[in-house]
Amino acid sequence: MQLDTQRPVWNYSLLTAEDLARYHQGIHCRLYEKMGSRSVQVNGVWGCYFCVWAPNATSVSVIGNFNDWNGEAHLLFPRWEKSGIWEGFIPGVKLGEVYKYHIVGYGEKELDKGDPFAFFWEKRPQTASITWDLYYEWNDDRWMKDRARHNSLSSPWSVYEVHLASWRRPDGGDENAYLSYDELAQTLVPYVQDMGFTHVELMPIMEHPFDGSWGYQCTGYFAPTSRYGDPQGLMRLIDAFHAAGIGVILDWVPSHFPYDAHGLYLFDGAHTYEYADMRKGFHPDWNSYVFNYKRGEVRSFLISSAHFWFDLFHVDAIRVDAVSSMLKLNYSRKKGEWEPNEFGGEGNLEAIEFLKELNQSVYQRFPDVQTIAEEATDWPQVSRPVFQGGLGFGMKWMMGWMHDTLRYFKLDPLFRKHHQDRFTFSLMYYYDENFMLPFSHDEVVHGKSPLIYKMPGDEWQKFANLRLLYTYMFTHPGAKLLFMGAEFGQTTEWDYRSQLQWHLLQYPVHSGLSLLLKSLNTLLTSQPALYERQFDTDGFEWIDLAHRSESVIVYRRKGKDASKELLIVLNMTPVVYRDWTLTVSGKEFTQELLNSDALAYAGTGTVHNPIIRSECLSPSKKQYQLTIDIPALAALVIG
């Protein structure tokens, strides 16, 4: 039933003077409670309140099916404080109505824009916002009460990175077929739980128009994508993850946004959300636009978006995308394409302050969550507190470790002895930050090949190398992240238009690799030495780096209890070493806890240590000589 389009918009507001002040100052973190559209009752009449910021507009109205998309039917009122805010209450508008803002903006341009604060959008290629509420009865009280422990930096972090559209598709269907949030709760959640991952990271599920952007070109910063269902569907999915004991990380993109006509670009005919100076406002890598971090309203918009996902969707962490591009004015720009800051430096001072304010506000309000930076440069103190001069993130992706490790493992084992320094370099700077070790989606696209084909040798050597690599990764200090498909050795690059190669699990080499990942997750979560001091210099010790020519490397992982320390032995060559001796002190290591060459993992199963031969060299010093057999291209974990 259509409304009487002659019924006037009521001059009504949810915004207080304090809201406006904090909004303009860039410190409002709960705008999702006030702006956008929301169902309210005014003077006994139900309808929808609408509120939008369009400082360069001369008029703003709400259009939709309810008024035949008539831009003159329901005009909003401007705030007299010259705030740039337009608002009003339209009686009779119900939940589930599609709508846009019709804006007469700068230069008398007429624009139809989606709502920047919308909770729900039409499924692409449609572009309207939808009036919606986010009422939901959560069932994760137990998780929420205990999530400080789950998300602590002294707890295990094994993250499974997922692109929801291409993890699985209905019956292996085409690129336009999706599992719903509820179907993912029935399939993805038990899979992640069975594999033993502690957290799942969802590539951006905020609303976005183009599938090929993978979600990194976002238009709806307060809306889960409608590709998989309504917002409550995502809530049920997160609830299911929490019931299974799994934390949820969301990719979040405050660095840039696309130029789609219905989105933020030239929102009111002028550069409202983006910098007007295209040396700062346009990003050449992604053909997209950069937020103007100097504007308080833009900072409040983004900070409120981050708080929104923690508050209303109970997420456990956000991974902030492309932080390097935010920090550096010259990121991917040639000489003459950027302008130094007021001090002559390359840092974007407004973006730096924005990130600090973001992290401080998040940890103040949600002390049991984490913020994680994808930052690929040597910018100092990314994961150090703001009061210590840092940016305030909880963790940072360790891109240097990823690149160095893959370059090392790509080498023919014959030449690895000449490049051991590349392998060990990570521990020279590891403790500068709280690092997460990432093998992400970026490493298996655009001609880079899947991880299995980065490994040298024949099929046996490739899988042996990959098992060795994963064991090294899980026993190296820091949080871990693995992109979907890598856990069973996907043999093609990731393609967002199809599903993973699940049929590969019928082959022993792939099912064996999957079983190894399960074992590594079990090892990680059951052995405190691998996580209690993962960001502490006392948590790691090199034991043997002297056998460079044999490419055998030994190190020790240490937790709070010395009796639970672990010894890790890596053999980087396809040569079996019998009766290998090494000297350790403080603890007598007696048990082989994991052997990456075990038959169950599709290894040879011929070289193992049912008994660790040990000789006490000095009882007073608790010094022991161990004698072990080391399988080829394999890792041993001894406890």
C-alpha cells in the first residue's frame, strides 16, 4: 500500500547537541544508533526517521516504492546548526522498504544515493538501501563472558581465512549461486571446528557492488552483504561460530571506496567523503577513492563502523586492510604524484591520528577484542600502545616473514644451505611487533600459483616440503593465518567465481595434508609453549644453527612451565639423518609429539622415534645428549 505522498515529513530528530559536537570532532563512535533510517514511533504514529550528512546539498528527499520514487514528495529538513545534516520522520514507512536519498547537490547536480548508514541493501545488481532493524536474541553469553581469554595475546591464534562465496557453492554451482548464512552455519562452522582452527577470518562481508573486488570495494559500511541473506542471518552464523568455540574476525576496509554512482563518491556532488586533492584522494592501485581523514565527520563515520561490528555483531577482531596505503602519502605514487606533509615527511598525519583514535576507542569500549593491521612496510610500532608512541593495533601481519619463508622454500633443497640467513632473519626483528604469520588469499592469485606449486621437486617432495613449511609456521612464534584450500593442498589458484577443489580430498596426499593441519591445530592449542609467550623474547631459543651444510635447524619453544617446553627439529633436505645428536639443557626431552613424515600424513612413515635416546651429560646442569633419527624434508616436534 502506497503512502499519501502529500503527507508531510515531520521535523523530528534523534541527534542531541552532544551528538553533533562529537560527530564533527571525529570522535563519535555510535552514529549507527542515530543516523541512517530507523523505525520509531512519534506521537503515537509509527514510521521511519531518516538522517543523512550532505553538507553541499541544497535539498535532500527520501525516495522509494512508497512514493513512486518521487524526489519532491518527502523532503528532509536541514539542521539549523549548519551541520550539513538532513533529517525527518516519514509516517507510515515500514521496515523492508527500499529507498535512496535524492540529493540536489553542488552545482545543482541531482543524485540518487544509497544510505551510508543503511543496515541492509538490495542484492546486487540492485543498489537501493532497505529500512531494517537489527533486533536479535543472542545465544553466546558464555562466549562473550569468556572471550577475553579466547582473544588474548597469550592464547593460541590459528585463523582460517574464508571467502564465503567461493568456499563452497550449492551443488558446486555457478558463480551466482551462494550458500546462505544459515547454510554456512551448518557446513562451514563444523568444518572449521573439526579442523581445529581457533578463529575464522571472513573476507569483507560488508555490502559491495562488484564480486570481483572480493569485498574490498565497499559501499555499505554498516550492512552485511545481502548475497547470503539478511543481517540476522550473519548474526546467526557468528552465534554458531561462538557456540563452536571459534572467534570471528572481519576484514574491514577504511582505506578506500569505489566510485559507483550510488555510493560515497561525490556523495552530494562534491568531494564529501574523499579528499578533493586527487594526489591524496585517488588510489592508483585500486582505481578507488581515499577517505578524507581530516574531516571529523568522516572519522566518526569510520570509527562508528568499526564499533558497530563489535557491538551489534559480537565480532572478536577486525583485520584492517591496506594500512600502509593509509599511512604513506607516497604509497604507490611516483615523484610529483604526491605532496609531503607539513613537516616535509611522507606520513599522512590525519590518517595516523585516525588510526590511533580508532584503536584507543575500540580497546576502551571492547577490551576483550583485537584489531589487526595489514601493514607491509617497516612503519614502527604498529602494534604498540598509543601512549608508548605506537598506532595502537593489537597485532600486525608479518609480511616480511611470509615473503622470506616462501623464497626460501621455493629453493631447490641443494641450495638452501647457502640461504639459511634468509630463513632465520625473522627472529632478528620478530619482537618489534605482535606478529601474525599470514599465508593469505593474496599469495594464491594473479599468477602466483597455489602454495603446493611453490614447493620444488616431484609430487612427493612438494607435499613433504609443504608439510615441513606448515609445521615450521605453527611452531614459529606468533599467531597463524591460512587461506582456505591451503589446508588440503589446492592445486589451482583461488578463483572467486567457483568453489574449492573439495574432490582432492579423495587422494591420500591431500587428505594427509589436511590431517597434518588438524594435528598442528591440536598441537598448538594443547601445548602452552607454543602460545603463552608467543610475543615474548623468553618464548623462543635457537638450539642449533651450526649445521648449515646439512640444512638441519633446531629451536626451542618455551612457555611459563619449563617442563612443557618443546624442541623442534627441521630437516630442509631430502636426506635422512640417522643417529643425529644434539645437546639440550634444563629438560630431558623424551617423546616425539609430531612427525610431519608420518604415514598418516602421506609421508614415508619409515623414519621416526618411538623412543628418544637420551644420555645425561651433567645432572647438576641438567644437560642431556639426545640421539634421534631425522626423516627427509620433515619436521619433528619433541616434548
